[in-house]
Amino acid sequence: MGIFSSLFGGNKTPEENKAKNFDILKYDGIRAMNIGKLTYAIKCFEEATAIQEDIETLQHQANCYTRVNRLDDARTLLVRITELAPEQPLTFHALASLCYIQEDYKGMDEACQKALALDADNASTYFLAAKAAIGLSNGIQAIAMLTKAIVLNDQFTEAYQLRAEVLWAMRQPKDAEADVDKLLEMNPEDESALLMKAEMLIVGGNEEEAVQLMGEVLALNPFCEKAYLLKGNYLLAKKEYDAAISVYDEALEINPNFAQAYHERGRAKLAKGDKQGSMEDMKLAIEMAPEQGAAITGEYNNFEQQKNIPF
């Protein structure tokens, strides 16, 4: 008997109270979930689904597990829901999203394909499938999935942005630029599109216009970290070390916990000959973001690396 049974049981047997207890537990769980009392909500849902494997309740339970970072438990429930109701594409879509969080791109792709087999007109699922393809280092498949998403929704800005990034990484600049231009046509103040356009202009040798675009982004949003990195890395590649360091300084004034800015400033200091200052910045970068440690090479002429989107 569960932890809540004493509240609802009375003198009746568990079988007699089963339906009543299930409803009380389910809706208590929903109320608790809606006000952020996730631990209590999970207890309610666990008790409820032990009585009856109700699809909606299992979905709520999986959602709560995800929100408290019990990802394996959430995934187990989503798989169970696909077994109980294999005709629901949104469950496979949710499973794919969870696989993405877990960086299981093979499982993500499998879930996307099952969702698309049930609903071939969902642009968001094609977008997820593209992310899975990127995780599997399959750029051509990613472009195909993104193109299908855009055909279904020609205002799907995230799909245009991601397709531009993939095309750029695959060294297809004209096609990538076409997607960026489409984004700017839809929204002339799209920061990500403006910065990508600036990268393209730098590589194409139109540095003056690129610098102007970076300035426009910072005027629109003085807190745009990507703009500071792009501007600093551009100056670093030109061996304008003091100017680059000044840009990274500005970024760190805005966000003192900006690990990548410490990393890049460390590279600039190393290039300038300030080994002690470089070591201090690199140490701070690793402490704030240990996963970046492998990227610290001591090189400073890697603007090409910065412009490519890693798969």
C-alpha cells in the first residue's frame, strides 16, 4: 500500500478505493506540478501510475522527472508510453528531445524517424531529426531534414539559421549566405544572422562591412557575448593583440563568469608574449568550464576554427 493510502482508504479495501485514489493522486499531482512542487507531484504520480498506467499521468510523471534531471527515469517512462500508445507521434517527439539532452543522437534519430512515420508533416520533428544528424556527423542528412522543415514552414527561423550553420561548416558559402539573407529579410535585427553575415564578410575579405555589422549588433544588444567573441577573434587573427584584449575586457566587465572570454584573452596575451597573464586567464577558463580544457592549445591564429560550427 502506498504512502497516501491512509488518507483515502478509510475502512474500504484497496480494490474498492482504487479508482477514487487514482483520481485524487493524479489531480493532486497536477496541482503540485503546476505550482512547482515537483517532489510531491512525483510522489503523487508514482502512486497513481502504480494503480493505473494512465497515459496522461505517465506523461506528467515523465515531465516532472525531466524537470528534476531524473532523465533516465523520464526516458523509461516515455518508452513505456510508446509501448502503450504506439500511434502517438508526439511521444516519440518528446523521446527524441530527451535523447538530445542526453546526447544520445542515435536514439534521437530513431525516435524522430518513428515520429515522422506517424506524422510526416511536422516541421519541428524534421528540425529535431536534423539536430540528430548533426550529432551523428551527417551534414547532408541534416540539410535534407532542415529543407523539409522549411518547406513545411517557410517562416521557421531556427531551421534557416541551423541550415546556414551546417552549410557554412560544409564550406558551401553561397547557400549559407542565402539562408542568412532570408533571415535578415524576415528580421533585419536578428543578432545571430547579423553575426554570421559578419563572419562571411570577413572570410570574403569585406572586413569594413563586417566590423560595421558587429558594431550594429553591439548597439542593438551591448550584452551580446557572441559579438564580443567574434570581434575579439577577428582582431586577434589580424594580430591586433591590444585591441583584441580590450574587447575581451569589455565582455568580462559585462559577465565576469564568461569562461570563453578568459580563454580567448589568454590566447591573445600568449600571442603578445605575456605568458603569466595567459596562464592566469587559461586557468580561470578551465575552472569555469572544465570541458573547454581540451580546446586550449596555445594557438592564436585560429579564426578559421571559430567560424566553423562543430558537428
